[in-house]
Amino acid sequence: MLEDKIRAAVEPLVPVCVPDFYTGEAEEYCTFNYNEIPAGFGDNVPHQVRYLVQVHWFLPLKKRPHPKKKDLRRALLAVRGFSAPEIVNANDEQGQHYVYEFEAVDGEV
């Protein structure tokens, strides 16, 4: 399952990793979301699902993001079926926010 793969890659580096929204007390955490696109059509039926995935890493302004920023990219890239993540800096005055965007493919429709 996609969610299990994301958590297995992220949680050794950032212990809090949840889908969609986090409302807890941790200062550093990850959330993730994804879109599902049918793919791999044969006989007018999809045989795969292509996912457009975003993993959001939040941390305080004063915390140094390196080298964990690269470690998260490597951990996600190491997952079979995940493409190389693009990292988007979405920081603002409230905190640091890095978005890892990548694709994943699953043969289960």
C-alpha cells in the first residue's frame, strides 16, 4: 500500500508522518497527500494506478534542515516504484516547509 511505503521511508527520519493534516504537538512532522490516475490501459481497462504524491516536511524556522533534507530525498528515491522527488521550498514566516513531489506506480487497481 502506498501509505505504508511513504511512512516506512519517512518515519526513520521524521517520526511523525500522517496523511493529509497533523494537529498534534510535534514541532517537526510530515504529512502526505496524493492523486490517483488510472494507467496501463489494455482492453479499455486500467491495469495500474499512477500516483502524484506530495510529502510535506514541516519544521521550526531556526532548525537546520541539512543534511536531513537530502536524507529524506534519498529515502523516498530508494522506495521501489517511486520517482526522484522534486523539492519545493514553501517556507513562510511561521516555519520551514519543504514539499517533496514525485510519482509512484502500483499494479493494484
